[in-house]
Amino acid sequence: GLLADMAKAKLVPGSKTKRAAPEEHPGDSSSKPTKKQKVANDGDDEKGEEENKTPKRTWELSTRRKVKLDRYKGRLLVNIREFYIKDGKELPGRKGIALTPEQWSKLYEQMGQIDEKASKEETVSFSVSAKRRAQVGKYKGMLMVSIREIYMKDGKELPGKKGISLTMEQWKKLVECSKGIDDALKEESSAEQ
């Protein structure tokens, strides 16, 4: 059906579909074009301007998990995400969550309480926004701090797909670098105004 038609269209030289496909592909993954602009600046003025507008601050939680200040559609975000390497470039993975400055501020304010509950291995949930939670709990016997979207089903809050679960070691690193993240976020926010 459709996939076979698409595959044939890409193989036919000069077809209209072949020219349209590359334009459609970057739109499929909204974060990839931004990452490419940040990584490769070969003197292209448009990319250079975008790169200058995009914060490059990064804090490492583990080899593959990082916190980055990013911009998406002009909005400043604190991106807590797992990354992978493809063709020598670091790309964002599916596991992660991008917090608005307001959501980050709420998480930052509650870090001490979350840390206290985690040290006692208490299962607890803290609100970051109407639909986002920071939760302390055990998963497969390991204590984790999960920062994720939730949804309601039959009157119960359930964890959604968007989010990331941090080991206690990764959580401790997030707490350690949280002041630096908060300061950088405030600096970037004040530069916007």
C-alpha cells in the first residue's frame, strides 16, 4: 500500500515525490533540525544566527543522560534527556522531558523535599505542573526519581510516556548541578527581555 508507493517514489529519478520527501523528513522529528543547527555551523549565516540564539549549556548526569538548556519554537526549555550517538553526532533520544522555566522552578524548589523522601525510600509524588509530576518510587527493586507527564484514567493518575526515570546517582547529580542550571536559566531568561 502506502509504504510500497513511497518506497517506489523515492527510487524513481525526477519524481515529484522524491523532491518532496526530504522536505517532509525534517519535520517528522522536531528536535533534530535544531540539534543539527547547533552542532554544525559551516559559515551559513542563517544557521549562525540560530546557533547564537540557542544556549549551549550542558550538565552531565551520566554518560548518556544530560540536562541541556534548549530552545524550541523560541521557548527556552530545561531538557532532561537521554542522548545517543549517530554518525558522530549526539542526538536526543525518546527518553526525557523538556521543562518550561516555570516547571523547572517548581522542581527546583521541591528538590530538598524530594531528596528527603528518597533518602527514606518513601513513595511520594510532587506536582511540577497540572500534568507533570516528580515521583519517588521503586521500579524493579531500584529506587528512582521519575519526572514525567501523567494522565487520568478511572479517576487515577497514571504515568505517561513522556518523561525520564533517574537512578539515585543521576538524581544526586541533578541536585548537585541544579543551582548552576537555575542560574543559567535565569541568565538566559533575562537576556530575552
